Amino acid sequence: MSARPSLSLRSSNAAFSFSSSQIAGSLQGLSVHGNVVRSGRAGAAAMPLGVRAAAAEAKKVLIVNTNSGGHAVIGFWTAKDLVAAGHTVTVLTVGEESSDKMKKQPFSRFNELREIGVTTVWGEPSDVGAAVGSATFDVVLDNNGKTLDVVQPVADWAKANGAKQFLFISSAGIYKSSFEQPHVEGDAVKEDAGHKQVEDYLAGLGLESWASFRPQYMTGDGNNKDCEEWFFDRISRDRPVCIPAPGIQITNISHVRDLSSMLTLAVGKPEAANGSIFNAVSDRGTTFDGLVRMCAKAAGKEANIVHYDPKAAGVDAKKAFPFRNMHFYAEPRAAKTKLGWESTTNLAEDLKERYEEYVKIGRDKKDIKFELDDKILESVSA
């Protein structure tokens, strides 16, 4: 078993952040902002120069994209990064274009993809051929299925139609709970998890190249699943933010752009990626309290944190709080060593952009009920 890095907490701008790698490496990751190619929101994606350079061979890539949940935004930004890297991309979204789900982000912004040459189609993963016709692809990315019965038809179609590489979006949630953190590739997983069964199937399918990516919690432009919004809902209304005690639990909030750049590198380096599991996460963690403070700073407000014991408060922590009430943090070790990937994001800075969007859409004025919060606050003050 490879040695784990030592874990440490540091205080910065009133927020605790966590580094799983040596301090020098972490600072290097944060300095990459000056080495990023950026363009307007509607155009090609901002992308690390290394990702652009990795695309030595233009490829045809099919992204089978989920029509719900937080993972949909991965496909959206990966399509942008792949085009910027010189590849040709088709996005197959599950379901029908006329579905009400398509009124939400990122689907409502698919015109941005079409403007840069991405083909968008709709269909079912059980019959990819019906959606893409006679088109063939060098790479297929499944950003939809969670179980083998959903992914197998896509993988089988990909192999039968000559795809050289198959990438699968799995989940860091399949790791078994452990006292030893962060989770690294090779740690024990839940053998009965659907994602694990998919990974095992891909390993035995005889593909020229395959890899699996395990994301955790995500933030980023176009995400339609609450993450930082849960905190903004309370902070923007000057309400206390109820955090399960003691508040120093470490988690990982990854920016989708770190995930999309990692996937784009894998497409450009199929030999390096082959047969690998990648923790698709940013390379810094944060404590629960630290996240509250970063969100408050992004909103220009003071953090008001109230710690509580879920059992004593008589609430289910899974319903009262958006994250697992434990240390739950994965490290992107394989992506760094095998793909040469580096994070180009900074959570504290990114949250400022996310709060601007939060206010822009008027969510800070939305009528929201806080029954569970009120129950917690009552129990704490009793």
C-alpha cells in the first residue's frame, strides 16, 4: 500500500482549508490561474494550457449525458473542454428534448455547445444507435448510468462500433468508511455498489482503453443540484447556519472545471489512463465550518455558525444537512501521477462567482421554509 500524505489544517481568511499534498505542491496548484486560456461563457471553455497541448490527435467523442442530478454539468463542461482541445463532440442526453428537464441548466444552455460545433441529440442509453445513427466514435464517455444494466448496453455498443476508449463517471461514494483519510485510489469499496459492478465489467470487456472517474460534491457554473446554495440560502437571509458538531469534519467541494480538465486529459492520453480509477476531485478539502465562512465571505456577510448534535436535536442529519456527517474526502493522486493533471480552481474565489449567480437568479428573495433549522435552533437554546 502506498504511503498517505500527512493531513493538516491551516487558517486563511477566517476559513479552514485542507491540503492532502505537501504545502509546496498545493501552492503550485493554486498558482495555475495565470496559465489558463479563457474565453467568454458562450464560447470555448477556459482550459489549462496542458490540456490543450495534450490533444495531439483529434478524436470523435460521444458523451452519454444524464438528464438530471448534479453530474449533468460534467458533460456540459467536458464537451467545451474537448472542443477547445481540438476534438469533435456529440452529446447524447437521455430522454427527449421536449422534456421539462431541459428547461434547467445546463440543458437550457446547450446553444453554447452548438455554437462551438457540438452536436446535441437525445435518446436512450439502451439504444445508442437509434440516437446517433451511423456515426462512429473513438471515445465514449458514460456520464449517466449508475448500474450495470444501464451502462452495459452503452459499453457493448461502443466496443461493437469500434470505440478505442470508454470512460465512466462513477462515484467516490462507493468507498467504505475509514478512519484513514483521504480516500485514495485502491482503497476498499462497497463490493455491492452499482458503480463497482460497472467498473468490474469494463475491466473485463477487452476494451483498448478504459477508465473510471469518481467525483464527490461539486460546484460550478451550470450545476442544477444544490451544494453551496444550501449555505447561501441561510447566509443571505441572515439566519444561523446549523452545522453538525464539531464542525471540523473535512469534505471536498470540487469545481466542475477541475473534473472536465481531468477527463479531457484522459482522452488525450488513453495509454496513461487505461485501466485506471481516478478520484475526480479538486486537490484541496475544507471543513464544514470553513465552507460556511467562505460562503459568508463570498456574500459579504459574517458567518453565524450554530453547532448541534443531530441525535439530541431529534433530527436526521441526512435531511438536515447536505453532506455526510463525517470526514469524507478523496485525493486525486492518480490523476496527478498518471495524467499530469493539476487543479486550476480556488474554492474561495469560485464561491464569489457562485453567489453572484445566486443573487442574479433571485434565489435570495425566494420563499424558503426552514422547519428543520428552527427545530435544531430550538433544541440548542433549550
